[in-house]
Amino acid sequence: MSGPPARERMAAEMERLHDDATAFFQRLDGGGGFREDRWSRPGGGGGVARVLADGATFEKAGVNRSAVSGVLPAGAAARLGARVPGGEETMFYATGVSLVVHPWSPKIPTAHLNVRYFELTDLAGVPLDAWLGGGTDLTPTYPYPEDAAHFHRALKAVCDRHHSSFYGRFKSWCDHYFVNTHRNDERRGIGGIFFDNLRDGESGLGLERLVSFVLDVGAALPAAYEPIVRRRRDEAYGERERRFQLARRGRYVEFNLVHDRGTVFGLQTGARIESVLMSLPPLAAWDYAPEYAPGSFEAELLAMLEPRDWAAASS
Amino acid sequence: MSGPPARERMAAEMERLHDDATAFFQRLDGGGGFREDRWSRPGGGGGVARVLADGATFEKAGVNRSAVSGVLPAGAAARLGARVPGGEETMFYATGVSLVVHPWSPKIPTAHLNVRYFELTDLAGVPLDAWLGGGTDLTPTYPYPEDAAHFHRALKAVCDRHHSSFYGRFKSWCDHYFVNTHRNDERRGIGGIFFDNLRDGESGLGLERLVSFVLDVGAALPAAYEPIVRRRRDEAYGERERRFQLARRGRYVEFNLVHDRGTVFGLQTGARIESVLMSLPPLAAWDYAPEYAPGSFEAELLAMLEPRDWAAASS
């Protein structure tokens, strides 16, 4: 057990992850380059947004880093899961990396990853709470069970290196988090892992060990996602697959604007709006009450959204 | 002054408005036909959704009618502006017509209209409150000040027939309602009129007179919108205008999912989700941090979103 890591150390780790993720996606795209915007927040801190638009593989790839601080209104800390009295203002510090990539091809799934470190103090700077959070998940348009299985097995391997309980717990957490409750509990995608409020002592691990875990999650995509991109990028597709991709992206928009706590936190704390909403797809569609024939690829994809034990799947 | 109009009477008026609006847009489209879905709500009531997709003029036109009733959780009535104690459950009845049309051409603005009647009783059925609400507003992609002026003048003429204060008050209410507060207070469009909680005695008018006003608003689009559609439908446009239209639609999605109280009410009361979200555009785009050159049509359109006195404009 140990005290919270220095903010400077966590910010430096996030900077490294951010650079690694940018280089990774620039290489994986095979064509486009990232535009970079540095922004600062009137209340304290700032970030670096990097966006690749109209790439060779990715229609849009956004890789964000931020380190922000300021005052949280009374009650806000409790809503974030903090172990603090709900009725008072607190000071927060948060640093993290967040990325979303929207491929052109409906055969390649959309990927999302986020890792973050959060600290709370009282108004005098006395530490109140500190935790880590993060996760990564996949949103396919086309039903390839073997891709879902690959992604989950890669995440299980990352988790298993740190604690035998992590994959099962964080996979289930993910299944319960990315849910469009207003759409009859339809999941956003085929899941992955999600976790939050991991504190010193979690599962017997000190904060340093948890930091190692979270940084491993932040570096998971070359093993978990790149092989999927490479084996699907040259597959043919048509207008029908593209339209279904745009409709699935519509559900992605609904989740992010209505339910996602990172987005809501960003809107509330006055972070740079273009960075907060960088996760939104470049193009999305809403088709009215579509019906998909049994056995169609669309129906098969929707069936795949029901949570299942992908890491143990036989495919 | 009089008591609340019979629910049956209001439901019948809404049915007539719904039929009129469907016939109007079918004629105005000049090509497509409406699909109709009737739905019922487990908690009570139901509605009729009519959608025209891929029409000649409209990429999507949705005209909804609903009459729903049920129990509101404690506090919900107060959030709707009801004059009732906030701490108790109430019974509600609501009937209304809501429509949104998304034209293909970026030269034709998107139009929205809604009229509604709302009643609250206690759990024993004793009347607590009753009111009317509604409005109509325009969301252009291309900057035609004369179209904004025409729309507002037509609405002012409707309002002026009922009370000299209505246009000014309800125009201002609209300007303050359709605001993307998370986008530095950018307005969704060039406004129109918006009003809610109009009760018996409002501005010295009895409920019957208010019903007449609201029904006139419900019938305003043939005068306020049709001339705009007819003079813009044959104008040429290119990829650049279309892309900006899709980006403006992205802001439309943001407003409806994050801020619109009708949408939030629909999501909370378990109305049919495909009807609640029928207002969403068929296709929308999010461009990252776009910059528009001074003097470009995009910059001119954005400048037009700043509220101004369109009915008095000289154009």
C-alpha cells in the first residue's frame, strides 16, 4: 500500500501513452496524418487533441490527452463514486488519455480506449480520495465472432497478468456500462473491459501495481485490435454494409450524449467541447424503425450484442 | 375563464391536426408517401407515427400524434412547470402533435412544430393543473435572411390574432430554449416561437381562447414554411453545402439528445422510442473543429443564429 502517485508522474505516463497511441494509429492507418491542437481550460489545466480525418483506413481517429483541475460543485464528487461527503465543494485533478477510431470499412469495428487518474482534495488541498479508471471496448458493424473472441482474449491476457479476478469483473462491468437503456437495454457493442474507482488496496494491490495495470490497458490495442484491422481492411463491402455502419454509429452517438459519464463530466466541467465530443462519428444515420430479416448480417450483429463469454468462445 | 377542455375534445383536435399535417407534407413533398405505425404504451395510451422516408423533397418527414397517460414520479410534475407540490406522485394526461421535416436540399431549412395539451390530477383523479404548450422553429443550412424574415412574419401574424404580447414573448422564449449551452450558447436555428404552461387566464384569455391559439400555431406551416420550400427546392447546391447541412444536423442531434425536454420526457415515460427519436435526422455529420472563412456562406449562417428581430428586418 502506498499514497497517491505524484500528479507529475501520472501526467508524464499519460503523455507517453498519448504519443505511443498517436504513433500506433498513424502507422496502422497507413496514409493520414494527425492534426494537433493544444488547449487550456480557464478553470485550470488543459490538453492535447490529435485528430486524423479522412485517413486511408480510418474515417476519423481521435486521440486525446488532458490534465485538468478545478473545483467540483457540491454533490459532483459523490456522483463520480468518490468516498467523500456529498454536501461540500471539492478540488479535483484528473489526467487521462481517451481515443476513439472510426474506420471507413464496416468490416472493421470501431474501437474506444480510455485510461484516467483522478484525485480529490478539500478546498485546502488535503487529500480526500484518489483512484484509477479506464477500459477499452469494440463496436462492430459486421458479425465476426472470431474478432470479438480475439479482442476479449487479448484483454483477458492483459488482466490476468495483474489479478485473476480482473477480467471477469471488468468484462461484466463493461457489459453493464455501455448500455442504451432507452433502447431496451441494447449494448453499444460487444464490450471489452471497463473499471472505475480502483483505489489503493483494491484486490490487495497497492496503487503502484494498479498504475501498472492501467498503463498495460492503455497499451493493449496493438495486440487486441491491430490484427483485426489487418485481416479485415481489404475485405469488400457495399452500400448496405455502409448504411448499417452509419445506423450503428447513430446508436454510438445516443450512448455518448445521453449516458456516457466521461462526456457528461466534460460538458459539466467546461472542458474544450471539440475534444469532449471528438468521440462522435464523422457520419451517422438514423433509420426509422428498421426491420432486419432473420439470418441477415444485421440480425446476426444485433444478436452478438447480447453479452456472452467471448474469451471462452470456441470460434 | 373556464375549466379544462375535455380530453376527448383535445385528442380529437390533435387527430385532425395530425391528419392535416400529414396531407400537407405529402402534397408538399410531391413524391413520397407516409408509412404509419400505431403503438400503445404499457402504462396507458399510445400514438400514431407517420414517417415519409426518401421523398422527392424531404429526406425524412416525421409527423407524430400521441395521447398518453399514467403516473409521474414525485418531483417530475414540478420539473414540467406544474403548479403542484413537488413531493408527491401525480397522474398525467398528455396529447399532442409533433413533427420534424429534414429536406434533402441544404437550401431548404429543416422545420419543427409541436403543440400539446397537458393535464395533471392527483392519484384520485382530482384536477391539479392543466396547460397548453407548443411552438415552431426553423433550422437553415444556407443563409437566406429573407426566409427567416418570412417565417417570423407569418408567425407574428398568427400570434397577433390572439394577443399583442404573444409574438414578442414567445419569440424570445424560443431564442432562449433551442440553445446548445455546451456549444457556447449556439442556437439550433433562427428560432420561431416557443411557449409552455399556458393556463386558463393567461394574458386574460380563457382556456378556450388559448386552445384556438395553439390550434392556429399547429396550422401555421402552409403559410410560414411552404413558400420557402417552393422557392428553394429547385436551387442548385453542391457537396460543400450538403456537408455543412450534415454538420448542422449534428448540432440538431446534440440539442435533442442533451437538452430537449420533450425528448427527455419521452425517454423517461417509456413512450415508443422510435417515435420519440423520430426527430433525429436521417444522416448527420461531426467535423472536428471546423473553421469557416469570413464571408463564407457557413460563417454567414452561423452569424444568423444570433437572435435578432426577424419580423422587423428590412429584407
